[in-house]
Amino acid sequence: MEMTFRWYGSKADTVTLEQIRQIPGVTGVITTLYDTQPGEVWSRERIRGMKREVEEAGLHIAGIESVNVHDAIKTGAPERDDYIDRYIETLENLGKEDIHLVCYNFMPVFDWTRTELARRRPDGSTVLAYTQEAIDAIRSEEMFAAITADANGSVLPGWEPERMEHIRELFAMYRDIDEEKLFENLAYFLRRIMPVCDEYGINMAIHPDDPAWSVFGLPRIITNQENILRMMRMVDNPHNGVTFCSGSYGTNLENDLPGMIRALKGRIHFAHVRNLKFHSPTNFEESAHLSSDGSFDMYEIMRALYETGFDGPIRPDHGRMIWGETAMPGYGLYDRALGAAYLNGLWEAIEKAARRERGEAERS
Ligand SMILES: [Mn+2]
């Protein structure tokens, strides 16, 4: 695996490349052209500029998160082919610039959903949190105001104001879309983009829906092992793979995270590893990465990645806000850097123990 760090670009991120470069073991960034809209073609010049900036800081681009998919594609609207053509053009340009990993999601209307962006924990840190009760009590139109009021002035990925101005229209677009239809539209999109992925060796890594169930009556399909295996069977190509996000699949306590990693062996192209602390199955908050701070066994998650031969980029995910930092919720420097160091420590221990075991087996 390669340890990486998400970076939104020098205009949008409070964290600098110089800071990322100093986190032990982090060699790559996962980045995006944050000011582009879904459906906009990424030019080679802009991709090259982004690459140059990262490389001049002593890092490299390990992948893109995300190239967003336009709602016309997700809903199967008549103009979807035009938007898929543009998506293919962006993929081609990324491939020509030697970028081979693209994370994306297929979530209707809302990207990840949290009901609190700064829940205070006993140690004084603040974290993103979710309760189903809060979602059930709010109308979907009010969700945007609730989320942005709390965002430290940053624009959250998936919650861009331009998008949310049209929230009623967006809901109307999805009125007739159920899970089956969404699956069909995803398969259509994947079938059309696979040839360019084959040509340029681009791994597509779908990000799970977060939380991993339906919100506001919208269909959600990338939620569990059964559905993700179905999606891979529908378009059976090694470039059609997944982003294994422990914090997203983990929102549903019925998802056995290490078991899923083993079931998806070979098709996990990218990993987001973070921990959640549950107070009830529908009330959780994002904790520190450490196993004992949350509800997941992070050792078992990392061991499953190691034992299935995972060799893609991995990144710490949302961190707590600590030490007085002001940043985009979930995307400060300090706690994610602690997360990266911790995950690197787990990996080193797992790797050395496995090597020792193999060595002993050879000697005996
Ligand atoms: Mn994630």
C-alpha cells in the first residue's frame, strides 16, 4: 500500500503540500480540480498544472477524488450520453497525464450526509456526527442550510451552493428512480467508460454511499457486500473496482468490514480507513482512528487489507478537529496526520509479523 493524504488544492485547502510532505510515510496526495463542475471536461493543461504543483512539493498524485458524475448520468436522462462523452474525455486526459486511479460516487442528490459537523467529545475535540432522528425531523430542503451553517466557511465536497440552489429540481429528477433503475444507470455508465479505462489502465473506484442506507427516500445502492458484488458482476472488468471506505460501509453495523475486504479481494483500488464511535445503531460520531477510541477493530481492517495483497493508495479519512485548528470539517491536518502515523504503525507491525511467520515456516 501507499500512504496518501487527501488535498483539495492550494485555493481550497487549509493544509499545505509542505505540511503533508512532513507527515512520516506519506508519499502521495489524492486530489481533484475542486472548482470544476460535474460534466466539465478537465483539460490536460489544468491536470498538468496540478501535477506540477504537487511534484514540486516532493509528492505525487496517487489518484483523483473525485471526478464527479453528473446527475443526468445517474438518472439516465436523455442527455446522459453527452455527459458520459465528456467524462470519457476527462479520463483520457488523466490517463495521458499518467494518472490511473479515479474515485467517484453514484449517490443521488446528496453526497455524504452528517447531521452535526462539530459534535463535542469528552476530550474537547469536535467531530462530524449523524443521528437518524435528526434526519427524520428535517425536510430535505433544510438540510443544506443546516450543513453549511456549521462548515467553518468552507465549501464541503458534494454540498456546493450552486448545486443546492437546485435541490427541488434535483429531487424531481430522481422521482422515478428506484434502486433497480440506479443499478441499471450505473451499469450503463460503466460499460461506456471501461474501454477508455482499459486503454489507459485507469482503475475506477466507486465510493460507498454514506450513510450506507437510503436518506430522504432517495435510493442508495453502494451500501453492502451483496450490492457491490452485484455491481462488479454487472460489468466484470478489473478496472471496475471499489474504494473501500471503512467509515462509510461501517455506518451499517451489519457490514462485517474485514469480511468485506476479503470478499472484494483484487477489486479494492483505494482505501479510506477511519473509525466511528456508535452510541446506538443510528447515532454515531467520527472518532480518532485508534481502535480503542471507536467501535471498529482497526487492526483487523488493516490485516484484511494486508492479507488480500492490497497494494493501492490508502488514506486516513475524516479526522477530529483538535489543537485549536480551523479547517474544513473532517479535513484538518493534525488528526488526519495522527491517523496516517497510526495506520502506518499497524501496517509495519502486521507486515513484520507476517514476514517473521513466513521465515519461521521456511526454516522449520
Ligand atoms: Mn470515504
